[in-house]
Amino acid sequence: MTDLPHSPEQPVPPAKTSRWKTFLKSDIVWSYRHSPVTIVASIVALLLILMAVFAPLLAPYNPFNPATLNLMDGFTPPNSTSMSGKYFALGTDSQGRDMLSTIMYGSRVSLFVGFMATLFAMVMGVGLGLVSGYLGGAVDAIIMRITDVQLSFPAILIALLIFGVARGIIPPNQQEGAAVWVLIVAIGLANWAQFARTVRGATMVERQKDYVAAARILGVNPFIVLLRHILPNVTGPVLVIGTISLALAVIEEATLSYLGVGVPPTQPSLGTLIRIGQQFMFSGEWWIILFPAITLILLALSVNLLGDWLRDALNPKLR
């Protein structure tokens, strides 16, 4: 039995469009495809992140294994072979450590601290911003005054203060093992205020809308209203601030490590490598400081450019 054709009174149902095709036709994808700077920045950021995540698999050498170090390999220039017969694409430092491998492992530490500190600041800032904007009154006034006080000081000074206090509390024999986590908490506590202020303003707008009023009339728990209804509508600004804060957190970590109060020498980051390379900057071994500095600049710049693009792409006035 053959299928009968549709009669004129029986319209043909429209073909279903997959979510993937809808996403590919969205404004944000169109904006990305028509921004060469964003495409290059995303490629650079992705390569640096993959290089850091898979450093144990991609690095030619393990720069922190004393058994593999040879002082005869020290100060080998880039793209040359050392006295022991090993080839080093980016040269070696004073201890004979391969600079390419060291940068990979250093980027791993910098990105870990940056991601965790940004996540900590995001959770804290978004939570306080939601509570402040939804409740208002005395709670809003207290949280916002604390935010104003923190924003009046540079983030690096606040991180230095928190790091110093934590180092004074933690026993000396545990300081090296806890240094990374202390650094994460210090940078996170120094950067939560931007999230709180932005989310508070967005929450004050959302709480005046009908869907929030309907949830209140139905007796929905305020925590559920914040989590299920208001939070999804304020994620756009949070993602933009989070992307830019990631670049700032990586720079702040590098600054603290450069000042000697960051991660321990056994877990050097890009800031630590730059501090070490500064000692040889005027003695002819320029590559020891140049390549870590270039990596830090590329990482921060690419993430910042992605944050700028995301801010414009999520702004309906610029579409």
C-alpha cells in the first residue's frame, strides 16, 4: 500500500531543526566566525592550555627530576646541542633544565592557580551578590560597603596581605605544601568584589519581574528562586567577568611569585621562572627570561581578547 500525498487541507509539518543547527546559526557563533582576532586568540589560548594540561606527556624532559639534570647542559642557547649531546629547542637555564619543559610545567601551575582562584572568587562573589540584590535592606548595605572598601585597594595588595597572614598562621613545616592553596584563596578573596557588584545589580533587575513575583506568591523557597530562576538569567555577565578575571588571576599569581611570595621553588610557575631569569638578563642568557615572559603575555592577552569578544557578543545592543 502506497502512502497517499498530503491533501491541501492537511499542511506538511515543518522539519525539526536540531539544537546543533540552531546553535550554529546563533548570533554568538556568527560573531565568532566574523572575528579573526577572536579566532586567533582562542587558538593560542587552547594550545597553551593543552600544553599545560598534558605537560607530563608532551614535555621532552622532566625539569624537576634531579636524576635527569646535568650541569654540563647549563646555559645552552636555544636551538642548539649541549656539551652532553642533548638538543634543546629553547635552551636551558643555569641548572641545565630544558626551558621548553620548564615553561610547560610552569604554565600548568599558573593556570591551575588562575582557574581555581577565579572559581573561588566567582562562587563567593555570585553568592553574595545574589543575596545582596534579592534581600536588600541592611544585608545589602553591609555587603556593598564591604565591597566598596575592598575595591578601594589594589587586588595585589589584598592578596599580599592575605598571603602574609596565612603564612603566619600555618606551621613552617606545612607552608611549602599549602603554598599553592594559600595563593588560590588569597587571589580569590582579592577578586570576588567585581562578581558581587555585577550580580547584585542584575539580581535587583530580575527580582522586579513577573516570574519572581509569581514564585513568591506560590511560596517557593527564596533559595530555590535564587538558584533556579534568577541565577540562570545573570550568568552572561558572570561569564564575561570570569573570563577577564582568569587573565588577571594568572597575572597576579605571576606577580606574587615574581616577588618571591608565591608558589615554592619546587613547583615554579611562570612568575617564578621570570624571577629566576632576571638574574641572567644582563649576562647574555636572555632566553631564560624571554620565553617565560612571552608565554605569560600570550596567555593573558589571548584570554583577555576572548573576554572582550564574549562581552560584545552577549550584549544585544551591539548585535
